[in-house]
Amino acid sequence: MYTTGIRQNRLARMLGIHEASLSRIMNGFREPTGDIRVHLAEILQSDPDWLFYKMQVSDDVAFADNRVAMHQ
């Protein structure tokens, strides 16, 4: 978001959701609805599959890293 110049509070207004909800989505604590995914991708001029795939990959890596650390 920082590279787009859009602040989180403005992006939340553009999406029609509360800033706290957007924060939860961005931090991986909440899954966005299909409509929010599409609208967010449009605003960020990105593909929704790519945008949310990247989030999923980083979550998977973090999960795998935690599992490795637990077994050492």
C-alpha cells in the first residue's frame, strides 16, 4: 500500500469497510469476501488471484518455519 500512496484509512473508505477490518485482512487475521478481493485488486490495479496468492504463500512459509522450529 505504501508504494501506491494510498493510506489505510482512505483505502478502507474506498472499499466501504472499517479501517480495523482492513487491518485484519492485511495482517492475515480475516479472510476478505470475494467482492472485497475484487474491489481491492481493482483499486491496487492488480490481479486478485496474484494479490491473495502472495499472502497465502507467505502464510504457508511462516507455518512451515514454525513447524521446523518446533521439531528442532
